[in-house]
Amino acid sequence: MRFLVFEGFNMRPIVVLLAALALVLQPGRAPAQGSGTSGFQIVDAKVEKGKFIWSESKAVPVAKVIEVTVNVNGVNVVEKRTVIEYAATTTTQGQDLKGLTATDANGKVIGADKLAELLKEPAPVVLVSGLISDKHRALFKDKTVFVELQLPKPPVPPAPPVDPN
């Protein structure tokens, strides 16, 4: 890959900055269409010792240094460049069973004991953040379990200073 140079101005820092910005803005969950504030994700989950435990795969950025041969003033020069690649990784997370809300495909609440019974062994569930509409619930089979995650509350910004005048 060649980087553009305009009268001594190297575009490489701008390209690296744009790549970093793209990584930061990469979404972690697929948003539910049309609802705006909710999202859902299908994961394998189980209940173990009073905890709801799930595993999810994510693509994480990995920086890798490569050698590239470039022609500088008619001479081939080997340069080292850093490129970003994505590697799949699986993470396991958990939450206390007490604070979760689980529902079936019809929106009917599933109690903690029943959820523990359904998820003795790992099984696919739908993690939900926010409300999920009935038209999206209808996409899943009747035996589907939906679990609402308790997302951390964003910090409250400090109040603006009051002008004494």
C-alpha cells in the first residue's frame, strides 16, 4: 500500500487516525431495526450457581508490523509499517440471576427458577438491551428465551458553573 505525499506532507498519520476512528465506532451489537433504542444479540448461555453466564464472539483489532518494499528516488527500500487486522475472540461474561428479566417469545416473564431449569446446559438465548417490539419477537420460535441485560447507567455530567453576575 502506498501513502500519498503532497509536497512533503505525508498522509500516513491521517490514514492511521481514520483506521483508529473506525475501530472506536465499530458497533458491538446489532441494533433492532426501527426501534432506535434497543438491540439484540444471539449467544450461548447457561445458569450456573445463581449466575447467568454467556459467551460471545467479537472481532478485536490486532496491530501487526509488516515489511514493505517501496521505491524511493529509484532505490528499493524496505520499510516497516503497522497494519490493523481483526482476530476473532470469545469472551465469557456473567450477571446475577436475581437482577435479570427473562421472557419468552410472547413476552411472558420467565421466573428465575424456571430460567435456571431451562438453561442447565448451554443453549442459545437472545440478549436484549432496551425494549424489543412484537414484530421482532415474532421472528423467533416459541421456545426462544429473551434476557434483558441491565446496562450500566451513564455517569451524570457535572452541572455547569453558575455565573455569579
